Amino acid sequence: MKELLGTGVALVTPFTSDNHIDFKALENLVNYQIDHGINYLVVLGTTAESATLSKVERNQIVEKIIEINDDRLPLVLGIGGNNTQGVVEDLQNTDLSKFAAILSVSPYYNRPTQNGIYEHFKTVSKASPLPIILYNVPSRTGSNIEPLTVFKLANDCENIIAIKEASGNFEQGLDLLRNKPRDFMVISGEDKLALPFILAGGSGVISVIGQGLPNEFIQMINFGLKGKSKEAFDIFYRLMPSIDLIFAEGNPAGIKALLTKLNICNKTVRLPLVDASVELQEKIDNFITDFKN
């Protein structure tokens, strides 16, 4: 899966001020990624506010992104949840012909045991015609996919080819990198840890900040993949304040505020999330102005 090396971005869903999908802004966003060298696009992940989208809206977003992308970049589709049978049915009832892989989040809220997580993904694996990227994000799901569970899944299910690791536990990430099967990919799900993760042997990142500042972020990641740590960290330290800012009031409120400053979309999010505060928008605006000068 060399097409999933490097920088992928978890796309936001732009909304109009009255909370409808802003398809023109979505077109701006997708073209912005393609024009600035992003390696692949992740559709309907957490950053897309997927939990607040109706099934009709999700289908409309998928169709629109496929149309805009026009086979220019590999696409990864988020299909996951805490109802195993529901995930299986989504896989069976979705046209996946334009996608390179599935990103499937670990079951949330239920807080399954490691054996439950294993059996869930084994069942999903059997139902999926595409390669699967596991998504470990304990801060949102309430449970952690432990490395031994990851290795068992990777060895037992040939279409489970990667993990997006967003536990925030760098020691766990190193365990994954040290002991993973040879061709299994470990992808950072944390913008702030992406560079050290890659320097330690990671395959890349699925980023949030990357969709706002792609030129600099991609350059940093590519330096990291080449082992050029000094050049990479020089860029990282310039980018670092933006990462803190976009997560200060939650995701994707912060990245939408940054995209607002770039005239790509507006900052509207759906309840129960709320738009970035005036104070945060001002800090982000000031950062972008200074960063671009």
C-alpha cells in the first residue's frame, strides 16, 4: 500500500452558516489538498463530524468528493462504529470501487475487552473487500487497542494492513513500530507526534493541520521519511503553535477557524460542537498572518 505512505488528511465537512453542507467549499477544500501535494484523502473520519451527518448527507459527501477528486488521489473511507453488524452492513451496502482502503475506528462507548476488539475487527475484516486501517483513538472511544491485539489482527487477517495510532502514548507507538509484522504500516494519528513517530519508523500521518498548511507540513513529513531530522524539526517548530491552536477548543472547530482565515470554508460546526470563539479565531488569524510573512 505505497499509496498510503506520507501525508493523508482527515477532511472536514464544510457547512453553510445555516448548517447545510457547503458543497462549493468542499470543492475548494479538496482541490486545495490536491493542488498542494497531499498524498491521499480520508473521507468521513472523525474530523468530518460524521456522527452528526445523516445517511443521505454522508452519501452526498462521498459522491461529491469522488467527483471532485476525479481519480487524482487515493481515497480512504471511514466506516466504523460500535455495532459490529451495522459496520458489516455498511461495508456490504456501500460502493467502494473508488476507494483504496477503509479506516475503521475501534468500537466506542461499549468499552469491549481486547478479545472483543479482536473479534469485532476479525468480523469486519471478513466483510471488507478492501484493505483496512485500524483506528485507535482511546480519548474518543474509551478503550485502547493494545499492541498485542494489533499484531494478532495483522497476522490473522491479511487485509488488515495498517493502524492509525492516535493514543497519544509514544511508548505504545514505539512498541508497535518495534514488533509489527514486516509489511504492516503504522500511521500517526497525532499531528504533534507525527514527526518523531516517522523518524522512529512510521509510515506517515493522517493529519488535521495538514489540510490547512499542506506545503510546510508535507515538506516536514518528507524530510522525516528521508531521515533528515534537523530540516524536519526546523519546520515542525514553526508549525507547532498552529497545532496547539487548532485543538485548543476541540476538533474540528479549530481547523475550521484556520480554514476560514484561508477563505476555504467558514468555521461553522454542528451541535453538540460549537464554533471557535472570537478569541481563538483572532489568535489563529494572527498566527497565519505571521506564518505567511
